[in-house]
Amino acid sequence: MTFALRAHVSATDTDHGMVLLDEADGRYWQLNHTGALILHALLDGATPQQTAQRLGERYPAVSAERTAGDVASFIRALTAAHLVAAR
């Protein structure tokens, strides 16, 4: 499963990560570098499992179980906020 931003969401990279704007309700979401890394990977077509692996490569001290759980939680939060959709 891969993901895409919903049509009403725009994203901009920043020095500190990324900002998402939900143009439907005017809400902003600020992502830190790790959140931006995860979202970029997902938007580039990586599966959640591949994204967790990339996260683990970036932060080798973090267990594979933790990175997989963090990616899953992040996806749930973005989906619940109607910012991304599965393709």
C-alpha cells in the first residue's frame, strides 16, 4: 500500500521538517525531520514496511519493532486528519 496527499492538502519542506496545509479547513500541521522523512518516503511510493526500514537505517539505535510501530501510528494520525489517502 502506498499513499498520496489528499487533493486539498499542500506540503512545503522547511529547515525544520515540513509543513502541511489542509486547504479545506485552513489548519496547518508541522512535521519534524523524522515526520518529513516518513512522509516523503510514503509519498515517493515506499510501503510502510520499506519506510520503517529507511527510518531504522537513519536511526540504527531504534529497534525494527519501534520504527514499524512509529510509522503505523504516523499513518493512522495522517489518515485520521484526512491529510493522506491510500492508493
